[in-house]
Amino acid sequence: MQQEDLCPTMKTLALFDFDGTITSKDTLLEFGKFSVGNRSFYLKMVFFVPLFFLMKIGVISNQRGKELFLFWFIGRPEKKQFETLCKNFAEAEIPKMIREGALEKIEGYLTDGAKVIIVSASPENWIKPWAHKHNIEVLSTKLNFSENHFQGIEGTNCNGEEKVRRIEEAVDLSSFEKVIAYGDTTGDHPMLALAHEKHYKPFRE
């Protein structure tokens, strides 16, 4: 891990992946479990395994696989109903998954006046309720609720190069003296390549 030299006067941007970096578990899977209960979750997952295989060999995109996972586990709920479920999940389950080292690092950046952004492929709906309590901004996959019911992913899944596009759309990178990025999968590599300082799987014990 590279040595960080962060001072309060430096204009710093800290970019964090969420699942596996800040959290110890994949929140999409945990959300599915929370939505239907443990028994139903594992029964449903038996039928979902072939889809994971098709995603792995590239027959189905990660974006489409994520949409099908959500349809399989939550159906087509109304937006208000879904947001309530996400808020309950964020309050009850996400704190149990947060890596202590990651949260300490984030709090240190915020104390020093840095701008901190979570950039995640998971839907923003359950990340934002947790992140906003910690004054962290979020760039994440958006879901489509046209006609007030879940229709799938809006636009493009926030992974890989899409993370870079979202970051560049949201902030002027040239206005920061230092950009630091944290990630844990190949989908984070483009975001890590943006940074002056990069950390891969930094909070694993």
C-alpha cells in the first residue's frame, strides 16, 4: 500500500468502490436475502445459478443479469414500496457489513476536508441512505421506475468505464490536487487508473 501524505489544505478527492471495498459482502445478494428471507433466498438461488454461469461466460451481460436478479427477488414493486425496503435494509443490515478500516479512512478524509464519493455498481437506492448519514456522496447504478413500478436499470450499469464516465460528469478532476481511489475488482480498474494514488483490496484482514 502506498503511503498517503494528506494535509488539510490540499484539495483531495477520495473515490471508494462500495461492495467488497467498504463492505465485507456483496450488498446485492444480501439485499435479495433481506427481501425474501433466508429460506426463500436459497431456494430461489438454486434456480438462479445457471444465470450466473451464463454471465460468467459472457452470454448475458452483468447489467442484464443484475436486472433479472432483482426481478426474480423483488418482482416489480412500486417505487415507494421499494424505497422503504431499501431504507430498512440500509439501516438494519449495511452497518453490519462495513469494514472498520474503510470507515475510519473515510472519516479521516472528511475531517481533513477532502471530497469523498462512493462509486458503485450496486443500486443507489440502498447505498444513499447509509452514505448520506456519513456525509458521503454517491455515484451508482440507477433503477428505472417509470409508471411507478420497477422496470430495470436506467441507462448503464455503473461499472468499469461507466464509473469513469460518471466521475468525470460529476466533478472536474483537474480541480483536485490529489485523487485517491479504492477498489477490489477488475470493474474498478478504470477508476483506479484515474487516481494519483490507488489502493486495491486495501481493507482485507
